[in-house]
Amino acid sequence: MYRDLLQIPAEHQFIRTDMKWDIGKKQDIDTFWYDEKNPVGDVIAKYVVKVTKYIYPPKKSDISFQKYSADALSLLAEGELK
């Protein structure tokens, strides 16, 4: 799902490397970490995807992402996914 939203090329691997769930009184936040690998297997970018689920009406979800360089030192892009 996130692969398509982030427009990762089909020939690249998109591998989840970690995840964390934070449960709160008003919202839950699921955080996922991914590596994007090129066809040769080199990591070319790292992603952090956060899904915020609101418990009370209207019970919506927001999905945001941050894209980092392969060494995770430079933020390359960030935004909302729909």
C-alpha cells in the first residue's frame, strides 16, 4: 500500500525494517521504517511512515512520510499520503 503511495518503482525492493505502535487516549500512532533498495540491492533511500488513527469521531486516519538519504542523515522529502 505505502509502496504505491510513495511511487516506489516496481524493480526496487521496499523492505520494512522496523515498526512501533503508540496507543493513546485520543489517537494511536503506528510508525513504520522502510528501506528502498535498487535492483542491485543497494539501499538508496530510507522512509518513515506514520499512521495517526483518531479514536473519537470522525475516526479518521492521517498518513505522513519522511524520505531520507541512504545514510539517514539528509531529509529528502516529506508530506502527507492520501
